[in-house]
Amino acid sequence: MERIKKELQNVIHKMCGEYVIKSSHYEKEMCSLLSWECVDDRYYDAYNGESYIELKKGQSSMWFNMVRYAEIQTKIGRQGTVTLFVKYNKKKKRVTEIYIIDTKRILSFLNMVPTKAACCIILSKDCKRNLDMQAGATAKDLRTMANFIVINPMEIYDKCMIEIIKYNKRKRKRK
């Protein structure tokens, strides 16, 4: 995960533009920027030569496909993946921060124990068509789960500029 963190730190400031605000099909642009192999797989979207990486983008929350995570829990799905929650600002059209999360922490958050995993898989297989079973997590939950957080330096700059403006206004009022 250290490698992923360093790769993200090197390019997060470039993560801006129209693709950032797209609700889907943003993986190719992100992979290209990071020089990662973009993959169409149920359990991951990218490979950086070391880690299998699931890319999820959002502003305030993320939904987890319970059947997919049940498959990971029962070792049907790829093991050892890393999930990135890419948080973005729609108005600024840029990535604000990225949470790097070991998928094991997501399994723990979902309390994906063997019995629950088996039930999810059985329910899925029992459906005539598709089963949509999702659990949600807030950005705060995801931040708590994160092994690492990479912040866009432009976000830090903007916050500093806002504080400087506030300070100057207070200073002028005192005169």
C-alpha cells in the first residue's frame, strides 16, 4: 500500500477535469494518469504491478455489493485487494482526497463473517435474475477505515488562502 500511496501523491494534483465528475467509466483516465493497467474484473479495476486495486469514486458515501464481498470472504473472489475511495469536489472538478483501504477492513466493517457470507451467496444463487444487496458507508466511515489518506495539495492551499483572508478581515476590523 505504500507504493500506491506514493504513486497517488505524485499525481493527485493532476486529477482534475471532466472525467473526475463522471459517475461511471472514469477508471481508464485514472489508470492512464497513474500508469496502471486498467482491468475489467469483478474484484478489481487496476493493477500497478504489485497490487490489485478497486476504484470507487464519490463525494459523501460508498455502496458495497454484499455478494461481491461475500465472495471475497469465502475466497471465491480475489484476495489481497486494495480499495481506493476517490473523493471529489463537483464544482471544482477535482479530486480532493483519496482513502487507501485494505479490503480486509471493509470486510470487518461489513461484519462479513462466514455465516453472513454464505447467506449472501445463497440468496444470490437462489434468485431467478439478479440480487441487489448493498450496504452503505459514509465518507467518515471510509476515512476511519483508511490505512492511508492522500490529500490534494490544492485543497490544503485553498484552506490556507481562506484562513489568510479571514485573518486579514479580522485585522482590518480591529483598526
